[in-house]
Amino acid sequence: MTSRRNFLGFSSVSAMIAAAAASSTNAQPAAGAEQSKSTNAQNYNPVRTPNGWTLPHTEKDGIKEFHLIAEEIEHEFAPGSTAKCWGYNGTTPGPTIEAVEGDRVRILVTNALKEHTTVHWHGLILPSGMDGVGGLSQPQIAPGETFAYEFDLKQHGTHMYHPHADEMTQMALGMMGMFIIHPKEPEPIDRDYCLLTHNWAMHPGTFRPDPSVMIDFDLWSFNSKVFPAIEPIVARTGERVRIRIGNLSMWNHPIHLHGASFNVTGSDGGRWPQTAWRSESTEIVGVGQTRDIEFTATPGDWAFHCHMSHHTMNAMGHDIPNPTGVNMRGLEGKIRDHLPGFIAMGEHGMAEHQQHIDAGHHPGPINTLPMMSGSGPYGPIEMGGMFTLVKVRDDISPQDFRDPGWYQPPVNTIAKRISGNPNYGKPPRKPSTYE
């Protein structure tokens, strides 16, 4: 069965690609490094992929040549949860591909899996034989084979790539990536980010995602990471920020930004005319869609997340009832006779979950993340999954992507306690009868 395949070591091809990535000046630097503007002939700001990287290329007779390798990998969703996934060039999602409208590209795809694969260039306008649907537009790429895709980039916009072969398994295990095509003319964007949403069925105590699960998932991720392991989106006050969001998960995501209303400005159809822009604070990104949002950065630490509440939780793949409102006194000891270590929680809500985890009272199953995790300057943030932060400061240097730490708000701009008495004041309630 697919879920029991042995781990594949890096092939010699994989090693060569990794070496090329390490030595290339086009590769994205680590999170703590500064990233200068592109020194290529094209005048554009490179896209930053939080927790990810950009695939380097070589120039051959005027053609930009990229090389992907499909392979099994070890992937960490966050400290405490590691799985055998499938991806490209050692990562999931695979490296971001960047090029410019009008470029001719050649993309070599080596298959280091033990089953066939293809690559579909999602949203791109290209010859039918380059579309990547196995059995329909091309032969399958057998294990050990390398295929070449070559085509002109006739458009710009936010695109994706993924298999069209054993698609449910290969995508469920992490085979996907972003394909960004910049327009010929520069755009007024100071910082450009891309995020790929996905979901994973990581059953408690297991070490490989389950590709047979359709809707109920344990982990929801940005770029295959879950909060708090997701890098923040960093900007300087007043900068124009674009976040490109792609969705190759099994569910739609209403993506919400705190602290600003953004403009929805584009998709895989490119940057829209300004007359088509929409001002929103939440945008649904449907399965198979991409959306670009743009906003002016405002100082603060702002939440950025899917607004489906269970998509900002980890380890939600269980059918245990919520015991809110149930008196658990006396029951805990009886259950512990059958389940040693059992701790009753949730009678008054689930906020205590992270406190127990942080205190080491109730560790979960092996290789399973806490439902709520991550702490801020005022205590537990009580979020996980598809959640990250937009961190904006006045003093961040252009193209500096380092985490600036926690925001220090101006005096008298923080909500504060004015009473500890639950009977404080006289809040109005709906009257039982009307006169």
C-alpha cells in the first residue's frame, strides 16, 4: 500500500539539485537574513515564501531551466510532529518557481518516487501536451525517469503546480508548490509573500499522513507548517504588502486579516484592473483557486488566519464529545481505573487545554501536536493550524524579514481590567416582556 512505502534516500540527482540551490544567488535566504531586491535583468521584487524557498534556475540559450525532483521526504509540521511526506526537492510545499511574463521556461521533472507521476501547471495557458495530465496529454513519468516541460509564459499572476497522477494520494502527502509569473512592467509592491494552504490527516501516534480521509483533518497549514511554527509576515509601516494565497487543500478557506481592510487585486488570471478590486477583511479562497490581497502596513501584531475555527486548531481528528457543561467530579477517578493518566477537562470550556499541555500535566499521543499552542506577551494565544501573524514596525529596514519580536503598543492603547467583580455594573439584558 502507498502508506507503507519505505523512505527513499536522496538520489544523486537530488544531491546535485540541493547543491545548486545552496550555491545559487537566486535561492531565498533563511528567515533571519536580509533579502535584497532582485539583481536580475527583470525589475521585480522576489516573492518570499514563509518557511519555504525559491527554486534557482540556469539560463540555456535564452531559456530559463528549472529542475524539480519528486521524492519522499521527512517533514516537520511543528516541533513535536514529524511525518514521511511526499514533495519536491526535499520540501513540501515544493520550492516556489518565479519567472517573468514572456519568458520561455524549461522545467525538468525527475521522478524519485516508486510510482509514476506528472506535473500540472495549474492555471497556465500552454500547449496541451505540456499540461501534465497523465494518460490524457502525456505519458506518465515512470520511477527513475526525467521529463522536460517547455513552454512560453503568456500571462502573469499567481499560479500553482501539482501532480495529475494518483492525485488524491500525491497531493494529500504534500506534492504541490507555487508558480509566480511577474508582469513585464514593475508593480508598486514593496513586499510580496506567497502562502499555500493545505490539510493533513495525521492520526494520533502515526508518522504518515492518511490520504484516504476526505474532510476531517488533524492539521491545517500554511506552507505545510502549523502555528506557532509558521514564520510571521513582516513589513515596515506604510509599505504596500501583497500576500498571494493558493488553495490545494480539500476545503475552502475564508482568510481573514486583522487590523486592516485589504484589496483583493488578482488571481491566477493576473493582477486585476483597479476597477475590479474589492475592499474586504475576509476573502474566501476556494479549492483550486488563488487570490492576491494587498494592503498598507499598519503598526502592530495582527492575526492572519482562516476563519473556520477548527482550521486554527491542531489534532482535531477525533470523535470525542465536548464535555462543556458536564459535571466531571467523581467521574475522573472511575475513568482513570480503565485509562491511567486520564484528566477530565472541558467542563467550563476548553481554554484550560493549553495550560495543561504547557504545564506538562497531560501529554498527548506520540507525534501529535497540542490542539492549542503558542504564547504571546500576555499569555497563551490558544491557536494552532492555519494561523500566523503580520508584524509591522516603524523601524524595519527595507527587505529585512527578521522576526522583530512582540509589538510594544503606545501607552493607553491596550485593553485593561477595570474590575474583578462579576457583578460589576448593570449590563442591559433583553426584557422578558415588552410593554
